[in-house]
Amino acid sequence: MKDLETKFAEVEKRIGALVAENKVLMGRVRELEHELTHARREAQELQNLHGKKMHIREKVERILHSLEAAEGSNE
């Protein structure tokens, strides 16, 4: 009977350790999910910034072409 009690106590001890480890891992998963959300937000902002930069570049190029055309017609 003692052997059974010892084994049961060991099982309880292992389960307790697994529960504790699970809590730690769940916390880490939450941290990683938060970091992932933050990284996705930053990536979206970067993509938006790149799109705005390209839009501005296109406008500047159109203005430069217009100025070159106007300059060419004045000569």
C-alpha cells in the first residue's frame, strides 16, 4: 500500500509541476501574441508609409516632367 501512496504522491507532484509550467508557458504565449500584434501593426504602418512615399514620388516626377515640358516650350 505504501508503494501505491508513494507513486500517487509522485504523480501529484508531477501534475503540480506541469500545471505551474503550463501557467508560465501561457504567459509567454500571451507575450508573444502581443509582440506579434505589435509587429503586424508596425509592418502595416511601414507598408502604408511606403505607399505614401511612392505616391509622393509619382507626384514629384509628374511635376518635374511638367516643368521640363514648360521649359522646353519656352525655348
